[in-house]
Amino acid sequence: MQPPKTHNHIELSFEIDSDLFEVYIAVLSQQGIEYFLEEDRKLLAYLPENDWNAGKEQSIRDLLQQSFGSVPHYTVSLMADRNWNAEWEAHLKPVQVSDRFLIVQQQKEYEVKPGQIVIAINPKMSFGTGYHATTRLMLRQMEEIDLTDRKIMDIGTGTGVLAIAARKLGNRNPILAFDNNAWAAENAVENVEENQAPDIRVELLDAEEELAANLEEGYDFIIANINKNVIDRILPVIRKHAPAAEVLLSGILVYDEPWLKKLIKRLGYTAKKTIYEDEWLSCLIDPKK
């Protein structure tokens, strides 16, 4: 796996009320922005410098105008390559996902309850720290499922936290975890090694362009904590090339649940279990009608 060519990022700093952070993150994610920091009345969004141009900025402005009726004040800054881990270190604390899961930052002190599963994450700007509701929802769903003998694919793995969790929950088969962002894939490899989670293959792949070929390997449990637009495009591919697989989804706002129900019905799936936190949902879908 080749390392990223540059870690330079563009920072978009939006001045909005903190109550709107979650919905803005969901909307901005539709433009391929995956990395966010939340400050008091400021939402900071990061995308690679190579992805930034006048057309990209206009697309973001158009989407915000369409979604909210206006574009909030924002500033654009170039963030040169630096130690992002140090930046995250100032923000991250242990995350109590459930009675069973605790997500901690590597090399920091923490207290563990008896029987609790600990996942140590060094986030490096990758999605999946446990601070976002969608990650917590996915983990809470996974801990209720017998994953022992499932063949698992993790689409948009980010930090690798969900693939690592599957292994720590007792899964015994090889796991494929992939992301289309080189930095995220690199980070997932590091976290897999840190957690001593064997037989997780992390790849730099495009979920849409290379999904069908990889599904032919016989995966029967597919994890996808991504955004609505990508789910809309890849779920038909999963249904066609892995028709017997259960799919666990998140990255979907509760306001989009009617859209999800229509998509599931159209593809012949059944919503097996849906859970909620804040403005987000996670849905486990079954291939059986």
C-alpha cells in the first residue's frame, strides 16, 4: 500500500451553532469530506489539498444553500503537513460505547470494567474514533450479533475500529477492511497492529469501482458506516454480488429513514433492527424478505 503523497489539508471553518454540527457533518460528508473537529460554535472540516479547487468550493456552497437555505460564514485555510496525532490528542478521551466496549487513545491511561473490550485507536484524522454517534451505533449493533463464523467486509473502514471490534468479538475468519483514502488505510493498518487483531487485510480500494470484484470472494456480513449517497450506489451492487449477505449500515440521518426504507424494499431486503442516537440511525438489513 502506497503512503499518501501529501498530508496537507484545507480547513473549512464554519461559524454555526453547535446544535447544527451533526446535520452539517452529514451534509458535508456528501461532498466527500470525512474529517471534522468540533469547537465552540465552530465546525472545522478538512479535505486533502489536492481535492480543493474553485469548482469544489462552489459545489459545497450549492449543497449548503440547497440544504439549509443559506451558506454560513466560513473561512478557508491551508493546513500544512503536521503531527495530526498531537492535534487529536488534545481532544480525545476514552469513549464508553456500551457496557461491553471502551475506545481509548493509544498510550493513555484508562479504567476498564470487568469483561469490557478495549479498542485502542490512534485516529490520525481518520473517521472512527468513537466520538461520532454512527460509530457507537455500529458497535452496539455488532455486539448483539454472533459474528464468530461470518466472513466480514468493512467498507470505508476509517480507523479500522469496526473490523478490530469484529475480531475482538470472536470472529475467526479473514476480514477485508478497505477505504478510498490512503491516509485512513495507513492508519487502519497501524491500529490493527496496535490491537493485535490478526488476519485483517486492509486495502486502499474504491468502494464503488472495485466492490463487485471483491464481493465475489463470498462475504456474508458487510459493514458500511459511510454516507447516504454512497450507500445509495453500493447497496444494489451488494445485493447483486452478495445476495445472501446481511448488511449493517450507518452514516444515515433519521430524516433519511423513509429513503432508506424505500431502498431496502426495492432491493428485496428486510430491516431487521434499527437503533438511533441523536440524529443518526444504524440499520441491520436481512437479505430474506
